[in-house]
Amino acid sequence: MSQNTSKSKRLLVVTHAPSPNTLRLRHAVLSGARNPEIESVEVVAKAPLEAGPEDVLQAGAILLGTTENLGYMSGALKDFFDRCYYPCLEKTQGLPYGLYIRAGHDGTGTRRAVESIVTGLRWRAVRDPLLCRGDFQDEFVSQCEELGTFMAAGLELGIF
């Protein structure tokens, strides 16, 4: 768990949403995370190019969202990791995280790339990544909303 306990109820949502459909997914994640029944979690949403180490250090959990770009994570999310890796390395071990990927293909390269970095950071996955594969489907929206609720509720209840 990260060392600053005053931030334990802050969920940081860092998502790359370059299209109308990926914006729908980000809105769904935030809608789920901000479920009115979850009262003690502050949800902070930032684009990857806006988020930095200080945001991660203030978080009790993090939810990452990215597109699949040429079999890899978005350049914006990679930039986020590049800027945050060393400042957070020794201070955020055990940070609970979730991940969703909007993959036009299979998402495996994207998943592998993100998991390689978070493994180095020693963050802790709280569930398997959500892979929204293939042509856009409306069920992706409800799955992302469920993921947001899961992350915020788990943080509120102290499950992770």
C-alpha cells in the first residue's frame, strides 16, 4: 500500500480517450466510480498527459484506461508512465490498480506492455484487465461502469 494514508480514499482515473466511443467508456467508468452509494471515495479523473507523480502519490488506488495502438498502449499513457515511474517506484508499492483496454484487435500486446510497467512499480492488480475487443459494442459501456463501481467500492470498503 502506498505510504500516505491520508489519501487512502482517493481513486485516480487516468484514461486516454481520443474518440467519441472511448469518451463514452471514460464517462461510464467515472459514472460507476461516482455511484451515489459510494460516499467516502474522492474520484479524480485526468488524461494521461495531465496526470503526474503527485497524482499517483495522492491515490489510494488507480484505474487506467488506454486504447490499443499498434499492439501497444497509447503514447499518452506511456508518457504518463515515463514521468511517474521513478518518482513513484519506492513510494507506491502495492498500489491497487485496475485496467481497461479498448482494443480494435486482441489487446494482448497492450495488456503485456502495461502489466510489464506496473509489475516493475509493484502495483497490485485487483482484477483481470477488462478487454473491450473488436468492433465497438454497447456492452463495453456497462462493463466499464461496473469496473468503475468495483474500484471505488473496493477502495471504500477497504478490500484493497
